Amino acid sequence: MPMLMPMSKADTKILEKIFGGMESGTSKRINNSDVYMYLSAERLSDNLYSMAHYFESNGDLCPDPDIELLRSKDGKWYPIALQQSTGHYTRAIEDYNEDGPTKAYPRRYADLRGFLSQWLKNVKDQQGL
């Protein structure tokens, strides 16, 4: 199993504010600002989550960015993959179980973890979390 650093305690606190209380298969919109884009949060399954901003292009909603997250059974968060509207896609974790990642790309993971940490700080400030 790869030794990957989960998201920090500060980031985990924000993630828990975003996803806390959500049941599997549900979604919600966080829109506490008249200036910034709303945040879409989804609990895809027991341990998989996603969050995204959406914009409209030619009548279609386009996620940018869209990040998929894993929450292990001990409450640690790991970013799995990131997709951007430009077509850019990065997958840092290839396989996982309820304990966490089992196959990953450490350099991609470090980049993705840094991106998510900054995004969470921005979302916290922009949405008043």
C-alpha cells in the first residue's frame, strides 16, 4: 500500500463542513455568496465523494474543476482524480479499499493534494464555511 499523506486536519475540517450529514447517493449545492460560483457536493457512495464548480456553455453545465475524493473508514480524506473543462484529467489513485489507497502515483497525488488544499481554502473563504 502506498504511503500517502491524507488531507491535513484543517482541510479535513472544511471537507466535513461540505459533506457532513450527506447520505450515499445525495447531492447539495453550497451557495452562500452573490459573487462566487456555487459549489456542488455529491456523496457518490459510502466512501466516494465529488465536488465541483459549474459554468454554462452553449446551454450545458460544465464542471470546472471536478474532483473525486475517497474517505477511508478512519475518516481520512484522499483526492483521487481531477477533471477540468479544458480536457485535462489527472488520476492520482488507481485503486483503493475502505482503508484507503492501495495503488497510487505519488507525484500526481502530491500535486492533486496541493491543488485541493488551496481550493478548499478558497471555498472556505468564498462560501463562509
